[in-house]
Amino acid sequence: MENSSRSDIAYQALRRAIIEQALMPGTKLREDEIGAHFGVSRTLVRAALLRLSQEGLVDIRRKRTATVAIPSLDEARQIFELRHCLEQQVIHRLTAHWRPEMGEALEAHVKEEEAAARSGDTASASRLAGEFHIVLAQLAGNALLTRYLSEVVSRCSLILAVYGRPHVAECATTEHRGVIAALRTGDAAASIRIMKEHLHAVEARALPKPQEAEEVRISDILARYSAAR
Amino acid sequence: MENSSRSDIAYQALRRAIIEQALMPGTKLREDEIGAHFGVSRTLVRAALLRLSQEGLVDIRRKRTATVAIPSLDEARQIFELRHCLEQQVIHRLTAHWRPEMGEALEAHVKEEEAAARSGDTASASRLAGEFHIVLAQLAGNALLTRYLSEVVSRCSLILAVYGRPHVAECATTEHRGVIAALRTGDAAASIRIMKEHLHAVEARALPKPQEAEEVRISDILARYSAAR
DNA sequence: ATCGACAATCACGTATACATGATTTCACAT
DNA sequence: ATGTGAAATCATGTATACGTGATTGTCGAT
């Protein structure tokens, strides 16, 4: 999958725009329009959209304009469940092959997160918050694990966009520092516990409480739909 | 992702042919040729190949004819590692929400496996062996987990094709029965242990012993290449 | 006989054309 | 005003055309 073509440009841009919530769930993604923007034909846009749809970020239905995906509550729960599972494996691997320079790399990333947060760039901040987990996966050294986690984490941005309160900070950087600290102790069980707590916190910010789920949902979605023209 | 188009036909057929090892790793997949076979244009074939490449079954490189992917030993290990992780989660969920009719469904599937094995249809037999694990995931009720596991399991067919001894039975049906039996006891820990053992057995059949890995590899691959024309 | 340059062929990358199904518009009846 | 249906418009589904890089084959020099 070595796709250095111009289809990739559209893919990357769209992906990032979705993750940063510049393109909200439900937004229509017309092939012509996007193609005109990037100066490529529909052919390449289609390829990009197809890729995004396989990652669950875009909804493609036959003969209908593609849209930014709107995860259902059920999907959201499944995504978080899998995220727990994958992140636990990441921690597992990291504690097994820990090296001090990994700590430095993570530290550096958190600094970036803080910088974005301080500068008020909430879009970058939330993207970087997600990418922290991707960096962890990369350090863990399993490319497939990294790929799946990337998908799952980016879909969490969608979930946050649909169900989250408008612009709550997604991942407190202090929590990330906590994860790093735990990893540095070399205590696998403790590290996993810390990560679990962090993920539960993320989930709590992204998803409404179970009992208020049903009622809040509908107006929420409708508001979004009308806003999206 | 509701793709009921003719691109899907090519996709399904190719996928199955690869999984059943009718198309061996390294085989060239020319767009024209495939299109002519299915009576569709390159456009649709490309879409199908793109999808397959994202699932890791096909290798696409710019300006080069697509080929059936040849997983490296390293990839193979990563795939198995992730498979362990995902299957464990499946068992976890199944033991948490076990229902007797699940046992029946699994039982029925194993019977199919046996029928194929008895009839000497090794291609179907090995496909069904893999699908047993997909059925488990479906019963577990997490669609995303099912999707990832499908990918991983199908890639295991590739691994087997490259590194496995020619046509060893992949999953003994007795092992699958063992998994079902464990699930029926309702003992989560025991079920997970049984599944782990099963997966290790699968892995042992698919991958060469670590020390003989390096030397066997090259001639193995080359033989395959020359055989594939 | 082997190696390397060049030509011919092949297969892909990308844009575009045309057909068809979806969506919107608008006139008209209620 | 509201709802209905046909026409117009729009966006996608798919095939095809054309350019270009890769691959293969040929021929001459060593």
C-alpha cells in the first residue's frame, strides 16, 4: 500500500479535517466539489473516500453522496471496547520492551500537546491528544496494532463530535503524563490500570451517561443535521 | 459501506480465491485480466483491489501490477499476536453473554468443517476452519471486533500459504469442539486458556520454528515465485 | 555466450464522457 | 398554506481514452 499519488493528498486532508472536527459528522462530501478543491478528478476523490469509508470515517451508500460518518451509540460502545483491548496490548508490549528513550519521545509529544492547548488551538490539541496513543502504539512496534488503533482513535473523534459536550478537552495532558510515569516504573499491572482509568475518563467525556442516552440523542442529532444544511 | 455493486463481485471472488490459496502469494493480479474475467472495467477492479490491499491481502505499489501479498515473517508474528489479543476479547464477551443456542450454532459450523474435510475439499475445509473464528466473533456481538478478526484470520491463510508445510490441516475440528465445550462450562479463564492453546497450535502449524526461520525462507519464497510463473 | 542500449509492448494513473438514479423545483389542485 | 406529481437538475456508477512509466525483447559489441 504505497500510495504516494494525489489521491493521497485528498485522503490525508479529508482525514485530518474530520478528525479535527472541521468536517462534522453528517457533512456531505461531494466528489466534484472535493475534486475541484484539490485539482484532481472524481476518480481520485472516490479512491480517497473509499479508503475513508473502510476506516469508518465516511459513510458511502450506493448512488448517494458520501457523508462524514455518524457513529451510533452502539457503534460508539463497540469502538471503545475495542480501544480498551488494543491499548492494553500496547501497554503490555511497552512494559515488556521498555527503553528509556521511549519515555523521552512520549514526553516530547506531550509537550506538543500542551503547546497546542496553551495556544488555544483546540483542533490541533485534540488531534495531538489522539496521536499520543498512536505514538505509544508505534513504540510498541506492532504495525498492525498501530493501524487498528489509529482507526479506532480517529473514530473516537467522531464519537466526541456527535455525543460529546461542545469542546471539552479530550485527553488531559496530565493523564498522559501519568501514563508515561507508570510506564517508567516498569510495573506492567499498574501501567495497565492507569491506562484503563485514562480511557474510562476519555469515554466519560465522549459519551453521555447511559440513562440519559436515549432522550439526549435525538435532538442532538437533529440539531446537527439542520446545522449541516 | 453498502456496496452491492459489481465491484463487490470481483472483491468477493478474489478474496475467497486468496483465502482458499487458489491464488498463491506473489501471483500477479492484472486489472485488465480480472476485469475481462468478470465482465467489468478496470475501474471496478481497481476498487476491489484497493479494498483488498487495505485488508493486507493484496500488495499495491504505484505503477506496478498488484500481487497477492506475501507477508514477511515479522508481519506474520505481528498478525498472530494481534489475533491472540482479539480472540481473547471474543471469548471474554462470549463467556459474559453465553446462551445455549450459541453452542448449537457453533456445533453446526464444525459439522460443516468436518463434512468438507471428509469430502477431501481441502480448500473449503481450511476456509471454514478460519470462518469458525469469525462465527465466534459474530456471536460475541461486536461488529468492529468481527471485522478486525476477519482481516487477521484471512491474513493467516496467506501466512500458511507462504510458510506452512504444503496442506497441513489448519485447524483440527477437534480443537474447535474443545473450544465449544469450554465455553459451555461457562468457565471464562478455562475458555481463554483453551483458545490460547488452540491458537498456539495453529501458529505452530503455520510458522516454522524460530531457528530454522531464516534459512528456509529464501528458497521457499523463490520456489514459489518461479512456480507462479 | 554475456551484457547493455534501445525499441516495442504492456499495464497502470488519471481524466472525462455518458447513463441512470436521486434530489430539488415548481406548478397546480386541494 | 399544504401536499402531490412531473420536469429539471444534480451527483454518482461505470466504461473508456490517452499519457506515461515499467517490462520485455532484440540486436550489436565485447
